[in-house]
Amino acid sequence: MDKKALLSSILKKEECQGILFTNLYDILFLLDEESSLNFVEANPYFLYTEEKGFLIGDEISLSLFPRKRDVVKIKVETEDYIKMGFAPAAKIAELVKKENMHLLCSFHPVEIPGVKVKVVENPLLRLQQIYTDERLERLVEAIRICERVLEEIKKEIQEGMWEIDLRAGIERKIFEKGGDGRPFPARVAFGENTAIPQHIPGSRELKKGDLILVDFGVFKKGVCGEITRMFCLGEPAEEWKKIEEILREAREKALLFMKPGKVASEVDRIVREFFNEKGYRENFLGVLGEPVTPGKGGIYLRPGESSILKPGLAFTLEPSLYFPRKGGMRIEDVVVITESSNQVLTTFPLFTCL
């Protein structure tokens, strides 16, 4: 079912006259925008009806959609927009009254003066996670940029540099190599800091024998590629060689199972049971995989996820093991479900000694 058919079915089922979009990534996807905007750069709302669409926002937000001549643009004065906390509720209330609407649906809680808004499930989240041939090409392009960045930064890694030095290099090269932006600040961790899954880079100096964790993403034409890779400055300790092999094996077990018709939570279960057999169950934190979407909405590879894997779905696959105050290892690939199995889009080596 395409986007318009999905939204029309919501209008009919809920007996509402419009659907109010408040999430930027949902709006970009709905309007087929290949833009890599983020919430800091634009804060529009979008009101969808069977007949037409209304893009509501300040002049800056509206100017970032220059090609959209098939929607009605409604400008909110910048001063009023700021006073309203970038939520154009009053302008939407005027529009709803003018268009003689009585009930709106929205995918997020929102208050509009004098307007009844019903919160419903967002069907676009899973649709965003399904990659058509054209969107898949863009995703591959974003991932190739990630890998070109890795090729460049590995030449710059040297003893004595700080974590923030490496992060700065990564974020500069994202643009130099053709990226439109980054979905999140690059994560870099050295040595014992690799034990912290979402470590914020600091002034930790790189030493011989240190593990290096690099995790970042690239926006390209509205889609987001991601990658996490491990490096070591010099020869790694034997214990880390052992962990590397365990992660490789966990990755292969997951890939063998990731096929159409399988339940998402079962992929996670297989890896958790494998880590348990190896005595590392408590060292696996977080989820095994996330949806490859800008806003991270969709199907996860995690306990309790009953969704069925279908062709076109794209996931990150992130087996990891963390050891407090010692270090940790995580590898992240992007995997797309195919008609009979899966395709790993990331090709950069999982672990590199420098």
C-alpha cells in the first residue's frame, strides 16, 4: 500500500477530515523530499487532507521546501512562531475552521485550540524502513560515503591524539566525501572508554594497544547510512582477539536467520543465547538492531518485537560486548532483507589493526 492509500485509510477509519504531521522526518518522507534537514533547521507542520496538503511554518522553514508547488504554504510570522514555541497551533486552528474540519488525527500528542485531535498509530514508520530500488541506491551511496570517510581517517589515527580530534576529523570528512550532513554527532572512544556504549568523546589520549571504537552516520538525499567499526593502535591483547571472534560468530548467526518470514525478536534471541553459551550474556547491552530511518521509527531487532521480516526492510545489525572499566567492542552493519535472504550493504573490514 502506498503512502496516500495508507493515509486515506486512516481518514476513513477514524472518520477525521485531516491528519496533522508534527515530525519533520515524517513530513520529508511524505513529500518525497530528498533533503537532509534536521529539527534545528526546520520546524514545519503539515496538514494532510484528501484534496490537498498544507505546509505551515515560519518563513525560514517554508523556504527549505522550494520545489513543493503542489501544497499550500501557510506562513506564520517569525515572532509569533517563536512565541508559540515553534508550534503553529493558532494558525492551524484558523485553517481547520476555514476548511470546516471537525476532527484531526495526529501521530503525536498535540494541542490545537478548539480542535479535537485524536492520536493514532503512525503507519509511515514501517513504510520508511522499506527501501524501494531508488531509495536503496541512495542508502548505498550514503554507506559508501561512510566507508570513504573510514578509509581516510584511519590514515590520521596516531598515538597521542584525543578522541575529540578524531571526531572532528570524521565530521569534516563527512562533507568532504559528499555527505549532506550527519544524523548524530560521531561517537569515538579510546581504550577503557569503549566500555561505554554511547560514550561522549573527550580528551582521552590514544595509546599503543588501545581499542578504538568509531560510530557515525551520513545523510545523503534524505536517507541515512550508518556504520560502527573497531580499530586497534598496534597489536590487540589476546582477550580482545577472542571477543572479536565471538562478535564475528554472533554476526554470522544473525545473518543466517535474517530472512523473510522470520520474527524480529527471534534474531535477537539467537544472538543472546549464543552470548549466554559463551558466558557473556550480561555484557550484551541494548538492542541487536534498529530500523534504518532518520527518526529511528519502525521495527527493531529486540526482545518482544513480534513483527515479521519482509523484503525491503533495512536494519542495523549491532552485536556488542562491554566490560566495565576495561573496554568493549561493537560492530554495526546495515542489512536489507531480500526476497529470499538478506544483503549486507556495509563492506568495510570489521576490525583493523593500525
